[in-house]
Amino acid sequence: MHGVRGDAVSLEVRGVVKSYGSLRAVDGISLTVRAGTILSLLGPSGCGKTTLLRTIAGFVTPDAGSVLIDGRDVTSLPPRLRNVGMVFQHYALFPHMTVEQNVSYGLRMKRTPPEETRRRVTEALRLVRLEGLENRLPAQLSGGQQQRVALARALVMNPRVLLLDEPLGALDLNLRRYMQVELKQIQRQTGVTMVYVTHDQEEALALSDEVAVLNAGRIEQLGTPQEIYQYPASTFVANFIGHASVLWADVVARGGDEMALRLAGECTVTVPARAVPDFAKGASRVPVVIRPERVQMLRLHPRGGSMPRAGDDRPGSSYVVGSGQPAAVVRGRVQEGTYQGDAYLYRVALMDESQLQVRVPVNSPDLFSHGDEVECLIDTDGLRIVRESEVR
Amino acid sequence: MQPNAVAAPTTVKRSSPWAPWLPLLPALFALIVFFVIPLVAMVRLSFQESTNVAVAGGWSLRHYVYIFTSDLYREIIWKSLGIGLLTTFITLIIGFPLANYYVHASPRYKGLMLFIIIAPLLINMVVRTYGWQIILGRTGFLNELLRLLGWINEPLALVYNFTGVVIGMTHVFLPFMVLSLSSALQSIDRRIYEGAEILGATDWQRFWTITLPLSRPGIIAGCILVFSLTQGAFVTPLMLGGTVGRTIASLVHIDTLVRFNWPRATAMANVLMLIIVAVLLLQVRLLKGHSSALGGSA
């Protein structure tokens, strides 16, 4: 099969808009996918990711914008002439055909010589490790096997772009993780360009070269999984990918190469100007994102100790967190802890009523319970000023 | 009072294996009185001797022998089957695109479409059939129209013959065909069509490889249903068939009510019943083949 990882663009979407009645399902999306890479379209249901995928496939005609495959405008071509493959959410296998007939379907419709058909079907079935099940009907296969048939059926056509619409959505968690690895392996072997729709952020991070996070028909952020996780561009992205706390910070001072922010009304941190996005340059209040693993927690009053006195105040700037970075210190009260296997995720109410999430490994000497008064040490290096997302 | 109260639970317990069947008793009663007994009586009657106007004593196969040796009766049996097959075929050809269109119509128009589809069933049978007499007659609407268009010089014989019966039956039985086909077509997931499309199938290829095989249960059910209905119908052949468009059912009607030869009429009715039973068995067989091919999932 073909397709080499490189700078060549396999798929380009330009300013696609699609409305259903008054709802703008896709609201002006542009993106490019390099040959041989996996792009995930990630977002909650109703964000427009499936509509966008179906527009690329040709099942949906956009109101505006265009779709280019290998530089050729295919916007007005029917699906069968676009040379794309698709794996549907519930596989959409032909129930009256055997595995072999399902996989050979596309080749038969294109009147490929029987010899070549047989060779390519065998090859595709070997790729997805389904040899020996040629004569089974879909109903006689497990969910994972059906999924592989759907994959083989699409891959056997050597599509320029393979579209996958939540292909693992119907599988249980274990099988899903396993199939993710396998899918990535198959992608590497075939070099096929993939566009992968999912609402599972873990899946998107694990599988993709690039992730487009969609919200309300628009791209909130497009980047590598690392960029998306470490440098979320908006409150929406931060909340959708992994755990995150969003605090509103007041801008208290603005200098040439620094900006000073006041967190939870009690502690001031300085942020280098290069870490301040343009939209925040003139703002007086900005949302700040903190990942729970960038916060450490200390008990303010050891168990059995006295209750905090009014006006009990301590300077926070002298603390240093594990990474060697200076920490911002805020005080709060533990609301609840959620057990996550390797850690507890605590929700802490700060003095100004905002919420901070803190991750504490289970082997930590100090675990907390509801009502504990704590000090939270926030690694300022992990602070991200983000854009506030529109909510639809 | 007391002993009864104690005994009651035991009684309930003892009868419990039959309890689930108890509510079926009224249906069973109706089945026996209105179906089984008349059926037995009909079979009995068909083996009895008869004079021209009355049932005479003694057993005989005379009526069955007569039915299968008389040229008239043999011809009418073949003609009935012919009318049935042709009507079934025509309703299938007209009904398939209609059902397919109905299934994929937007929900806004579905209600209206369904009403139009079943409209023929909402009109009184006699009124509907008179309507066809008027439309199809020698000086009827259709012949006049065709003459005005200059397509014909002499009126076509559209009624009081084979053609009239087929037209009338197609009209009444089309809804049954469309509804059977719709339920099968409805169950085909849209994504299966899309799967075929994106794999390169043209509309025509998709129809032959996906739509047709997957709607097979509906096609079989619709054909069997319409065929059975054509064999049982007697008003349409009586009113639109004239003397040449007779069917088994209309012959039974005449033997019963005009010739008063009940034994022969029941013999003929039994032949008709056997034909329909044979057709139903065929359906069971065909559908069994289908569901096992889908691994029992469909």
C-alpha cells in the first residue's frame, strides 16, 4: 500500500460550513492533514465532528467551503469517486455477506480481476489478523472481529484517506485499548492517512499525531497531543482533555516582560510576557488553567491541632515545589477526594469559592479528608493563561 | 368460610402449570367454534353426494374428480393462479419503488404518504369496484382519454375480462405489498447503504447487492400475502371479470349461491385452501433459509 509520512498534504478542509436549520453544525472549519499521519477530531457529542467527517466522505454537502484530497477539489464528487475509505461507528458490515464477501465488495464493484481481488483480500485479512474466518457471517463474529472486518474492507481499496467514525465506541474498555495499539500498528504498516473521530480524549492522545479539539462547530485548538495537554488554548480544551482547574486571576501589574496575576484573591504570581497570549495582553481578568499534578498540598493544621485564627496569614512566596520552581500558595478546604487507583484527586474550595483540583499519589505520606484545611502549592511553571470558551 | 380460605392456596398451586394458558380459553373457544368445526364440516360435505339442488346421502370423490377433469374448472384454476401471479408481480414492481421512497421520505411527508398508500383500503369494496367499471368501461374515462389523445381508435377491452380483474386486484392489494416491503426496507441501516457507496458501488449496483437481498423477507412476505389475498377474493372477479375473468373463489360463490351445489363448492374451496396452505409452507421454507443465512440475527 502507499502513502509515506512526510510534508505532503493528503487532505485539506477549507472554511467548511454546514447548517441544519438554525444550528451551525460546522461553523467554518479549516485544517490540513499531512500524508501518513493520524488526525483526531475530538469533542463532545454535537460539536460537529461527525458532520465534518461525513462532509469529507461526501455524504454531507457543505453550505460553504471545500474539501481537497491530494490537492484535488472533491467537494462536488460523490463518495464513491473520492477514493476515501470509511469505518463506521457500528461497522455497517453487510449482514448477508461473509467476511470474504464483505472485504472483496469494493473490488468486485470496481470489477477488479478475480485473481487480484483474491490476492488483495488475503493481504487485507492478514493485516487485520482475520485469516481463517473468511466464510463467517458478521453475526458470527465478536465485536472486535467485526471491527477488523470493517477496517479490512476499507483498507483493501487503498484509500488516500481513511475516515474512522468512533470505530472503537462499541467495544469494552480493555478491547478498546488493545485495538488502539493495533490500529496504530496497522496505520504504520500501511502508511494510510487517517482522520479519526472520537469523544474519548485518552484515545485521541494515545493515537494521534495531531488532535483537533472541536466545540460548537469550531476548532478550539489544533496541535500535537502534547501541545493540547500541556498548553491548552482555552478553558474548553483544558476541561475536556484530562483534569484541570480553571481559576480567574486579576491582572494586578503589567510590565515590559512580565505580568503579575493575583490568584484566588490571596497570592500574586508573575508570568513572563512570552507566556501571555495576545488576547490577554489588555485584559484585567484572565482564566488560568492548572493541572492537578502541578499542585502539592500541605495540611495547614495537623490533625488535633488548633483551628485557624482570623488574620492568620503567612507569606507564600518562600515556598518551593518539587520541580524547583517557585510556588504560588493558596489556602482552602478539602471538599472531597476521588480514588483513581494510583492517586487521589481532591477538590479543594479556595477562599474566593473557586475550586482547585489536586492530585496526590496514593503512596504519599499525607492523605486528606473532607473539611481539612490545606495550603496548595501551585507550580507557577504549570500555569497557563487561556481564552475563555464560548458555551453553546 | 375458614376451610375454604385454607384450601384456596393449595388449589391455586395445583392448577399453576395451566394458569398461563387460562386467558387463552376465549380465543381457543372462538377458534374451535368458528374455524375448526366449520372446516371439518366443509371437508365432510365435499365428500358427499349431491343432486342438482340438494345434498344427497352417500360418500363420493365425484366432486374432486369433476374439478380436476372438467375443462372449465381446470381452466379456471389455472386462470386463478395466473391472475394471482400476475397481480403479485405487478404489485411488487409498483410497490418496491413506492416502499423505498416511503421509507426514506422525510418524517413530515411520511404520514401523508402512508395515508395515500392505504387509501384503497378505506373505500368500500363495492363502491371501489363500481368505480373501476366506470373508469375501465368501453366508453369509460380511460378509453375516452386514450381516444382523445389519438392513441387508439377502437376502445380497449379493459374490463369484464382477465385484465379488469388484475387491475382491480392490483389496486386493492398494493397497500399490503407496500407495507410488507416497507417494514423490511425500514430495518436496513442507512450506514449499510453508505458503506456500499463509499466502497464504490453505483446506485444500480447498490440496489442489486444490498437493497434487494436485504429486503428479501419483505419481498417474500408481501408476495405470499398478496397472492393469498388474490386467491380468496371473489367480489373483484365477479364485478370486473365478466364471464371470462372468473377465479376459483368466484366459482365457489356461484356454486354456492347460484347453483346450490354445496358439496362441489366446498370441494373447490378445499382445493383453494390447499393451494394457499402450500404457498404459506413455501414462505416458511424461504424465510427459514434467509434467517439462518444471517446467523439468526435478522
